[in-house]
Amino acid sequence: MSSILVTGGTGALGRHIVSLLREEGHDVRVLSRRPGAGTHIGDLRTGEGVAEAVAGVDAVVHAASDFRKFGGPDIEQTRNLLAAATGVGHLLYVSIVGIDRIPFRYYRNKLTCEQLITESGVPHTILRATQFHELIAAMLQGVERLPIAPLPLDFRFQPVAAVDVAARAAELIQGPPLGRAPDFGGPEVLTMAELADAWRAVRSRPRRIVRLPLPGRVARAFRAGYNTCPDHTDGVQRWAQYAATAEGNAYF
Ligand SMILES: NC(=O)c1ccc[n+]([C@@H]2O[C@H](COP(=O)([O-])OP(=O)(O)OC[C@H]3O[C@@H](n4cnc5c(N)ncnc54)[C@H](OP(=O)(O)O)[C@@H]3O)[C@@H](O)[C@H]2O)c1
């Protein structure tokens, strides 16, 4: 049994990592800013409580992120975590497929976090995954009450169940540090039009959709599918299966 800290262990991905590692008998700590939500209260942005949460653990899974600010605070958060984690045997960072090819602000910040980890001297594994089913669902739920939902119908995604990524992350953190792990993708590449159709077939919403024409390099990259990794169709659960069973919203 190992002692493992999961940052972001209350999030859409992290909660599955926590459950899986606990099922395997590990002593799992969960850092959260919210009292009662994890085992340790702390804030990666200020560094408060981080050293206490890391003290004595064998490994850290870093799955915390502040998307609301395009991940800007993630850089300081990762710095603070690394400063506290100099003695750990293995740190796993969850990243995103294609962040070096898509000039999206959140992705640029994640790339900086990857670089900080690579240069830190902490034995590590960086696992890049494609977009989660939960994220695509949240995007569709965000527009489903509109009379006409505008969506970038020609964007490509390779959505993957967060629980499938969690299983891979849990497997990797129990093994040796790999540096960069192979990318991890969902079972199929689909356009947003196909994703929306499968979602509507089950939920009957959004009632009407219209193509949102997005200009610029970021949109071009998503249309080209730079965020996909068709050579790695690792995830088991397909989007249509997820759509048929999804309850609630993992994000808001
Ligand atoms: N979503 C996707 O499609 C996707 C795809 C590939 C990779 N990823 C990556 O996977 C990771 C997890 O994503 P997710 O979608 O599961 O995220 P999420 O559901 O938004 O969860 C974010 C987590 O970060 C924690 N957090 C944020 N700011 C914090 C701070 N200052 N101090 C401590 N904890 C903080 C939150 O904890 P509390 O609120 O409890 O404090 C929460 O547990 C991220 O690195 C993301 O970039 C996501």
C-alpha cells in the first residue's frame, strides 16, 4: 500500500482516480479548498496547506486546474505543488492532447505547467488525454435551453469517459515514472454535429442547432482535429453510451 495525494480529487476526473486507488487499498489523500470535500484543506494558488498534504506521501496525482481563468493560476499552483513535492517518488500530471499545436490560452498555460514539471527534477509522468465526455456534455447542457443553440458543428473531438482516463492515471501512478506517457484518447473521433445528434437522440435537446462560424487559428486547429489522437483509441465507453446514461452535470 502506498500513500498517494490527489490534487483535484474532488473534480470530474480526480474523484474517479481517488475511488480507484482506494479500491486498490492505497491510503489516498484529497486536497480541496473546501472544508469537508477532501481529506486535506488547502489552496494550491496560495500554497496554504499544501506542504501538510504532501508530507510523507509516496506519490502525487496532480489533477487540479482552474479553468475559469484560462488556467492562468495553474502555473503558480503547479510551482507551489512542486516546491512541496521535491521528495516524492512519482508525480503524475494530467494534461491534454494537442496542447502544443493549438494556440488556446488555457492550453498554453498547461504547456507551461508541463515544462515546469519536466524541469523540476521530480520523477514524473505526464499523461495527455482528449476531452472528457463530461466536458462535451456540459457544453451541450450549457446551450440546450436556448431556442436555437449555436455550436461549432465542424470541430472534431475524440471524447473519452473521465473514468477511463482515471483508470489509466491510477495504473500509471502505481508504476515507474515515464516522463511522457503515450497519449490517451476516446474510442472514436466525432464532429460536434455528430456529438450533438447523438445527445439529442436521447435528450431531445437542444431542439434546434445552428452552425457557429468561428474564425481564427484556435478554431482551425479544432476543425483539423489537432486535439485528437486517432492512433490511441484507448477509452472503452463510447459517446452514445455516455449520453444514454449521463446524469447531472460534472461541472456546474
Ligand atoms: N475536462 C476535460 O475534458 C479534460 C481533458 C483532458 C485533460 N483534462 C485535465 O484533467 C484535469 C482535471 O480536469 P477536470 O475536468 O476533472 O477538472 P474539474 O472538474 O474542473 O476539477 C478541478 C479541480 O481542481 C481543484 N482546484 C482548482 N483550483 C484549486 C486550488 N487553487 N487549490 C486546490 N485545488 C484546486 C478543484 O478542487 P476544489 O474545488 O475542491 O478545491 C477541483 O477538484 C485538469 O488538469 C484538466 O486540464 C481535462
